[in-house]
Amino acid sequence: MAAVFLKTLTLQTIRTEHNCLSRCLDKYIVQKTALAQLPLTTAPRLAHLMHAKAFSTVEDTQDERKKKKKNETGFSNIGRKISERIIHIFDEKGNDLGNMHRADVIRLMDERDLRLVRRKSSAEPPEYQLMTGTQIHEERLRLREREKASPKTGPTLTKELTFSSNIGQHDLDTKSKQIQQWIEKKYKVQVTIKKAKNAEEPENHMEELVNQILQTMPGIATFSSRPQPVKGGKAVMCVLRHLSKKEETAYRETQETQKGDPLNKENENGRESDIRHQ
């Protein structure tokens, strides 16, 4: 009886230890499997993100739009890249050919050895013109000249220059050249001449210095505001500017008249002085 009880107790103990070992072993296997599977689940996700970023076309699309917009504003040959199916065509002589399919346009370009230029993209259908290479080159030159001739909008900048009334002739000549350079670049120049301390000068000495500067720039500059006393009479200030187109024309006419009729030189000198002091 005791032997049977001992045997039963031994078998139960072995079974209990086996169950404990099995549970521990299963937990270890599960943890190890989870750790092993973790990189496998995250790696494809990271690879997917890297793949999407590497082959993303968002930035490329924005660059293409900017490039396309820039090309549309210019005057250039678009080649065979016609995005519209039906377009309105003008030939190289300006004749209206009406609406045409882009395939027919390309065939016409090949037959006549012509280029295609966008004329009015906002029209419906868009307007294009066939041109020769020489016509495109001449049109570009014409547009470039028009851009150079068109006045640039914006406020006129003002330069400032201040010096003493006892300035030497060499320094005055140097400052006059600097003022002329600014005037030729379409700047306004504010000139302020301070009265020298402890110096005996004629009453209108500062105004004469301003007039002397202006006389070095005939046909270039005139007064935007005439000399006037400032700081309680201790200084004189004026503003010089470039001549307008009308004033330049009047000055040239004055010079031509002087060369053609020397007898009227004295009268014309008076007119020239009026132009400079307007």
C-alpha cells in the first residue's frame, strides 16, 4: 500500500514538473518568435515609405508646372509637343487656316519645314502660328528691343551728397563726376552744401557752387528742386534729376540751332539756361 502511494506521488511530481517546463518553454518560444517577426513586419513598411519617397512625382510635377508656365510666357518653338487635340492655325504669312487636328499640323510642319509657336493659349481652341526659323529669330530680337525700351516702373531712388562750402576745386570736380554718374543711372541726387565756419564768403557762394556742378552736365541734368536755404541759413540744399525726353529733345534742338545760325547764339544760350534751371 505504501509502495503504491509512493509510486503515485512520484508520477504526479514528474507530471507537474513536465507541465511547468512546457509552459516556460512555450513562453520563451512565443517571445522569441515575436522578436523575430518584429523586423519582418516593420521592414516592409519602411521600405514602402522609402520607395514612395524615392519615386514621388509631387515635386517633379510642381517643377514641370513652373517650367511650363515660364515657357508659355516666352516666345519659342514648341516643336511637336502639342497638348491639345484640335488647335487654330495661322500660317507663316499670317493667313488663317482654321481649326486643324494636331496630326495634320505636324504633317504640315514637315512638308514646309516650319516651326510651331504658341500665339494665344487662352483662346478656344488655342491659337498657334507656323513660322520659319528666321521669323522666330527676328521676333525674339524685336521683343528684346521692346523690353529694353519700355520704362521700368518703380520709385526713383535718391542719392545724398553733403560737403562744405570751402571745398577745393579738385574735390568739387570729383564730386561733380560722382553726381553725373548717379544722374546717368536715373537717380535723383540731393546736394547739401554747408557754410564753412570762420570763413569769409560771398553771399551767394553756396548757390554758385550748385550752379557750377550743374554746368558740368549740359544736356543731362536739371533741378528737381532749386537751391534753398536750410538749417537756419547755415546750408543750401537742392535736388538734381535727369532731363526728361522732352527736355532732351529741346536741348538738342537748341544745339542744332546754334550750329546752324551763329547770329542767334546769344538768344539760344538763354534758352539753354532755362532748360537747365527748370
